[in-house]
Amino acid sequence: MARIERWIHSIKHECLDHFIVFGERHLRYLINEYVDYYHEFRPHQGLGNTPSS
């Protein structure tokens, strides 16, 4: 449960707080782009603060 809460906090503060969402389609696009960023470019503590590639 803590991991889900942390992810929701991350997407909210790192992504959604910076955009005005214009409908569900736009929200889905923003979430998909953030997920790609989160998994490819964002440093993670468990990975030695380096992106996983």
C-alpha cells in the first residue's frame, strides 16, 4: 500500500500539478508519458539513484 501511495504522490506532484487537464483522453496521455519517464529516466533509490536502462 505504501508503494501505491508514494507513486500517487509522485505523479501528482511531479506531473499533474504542472498541467491543466482537458478531459480523460488528455489525462491518460499525461499519465502514460509520466509512466514512461518514471520507468526510464527518473532516478530511483533502489537502483543507486540511476535510471534503469
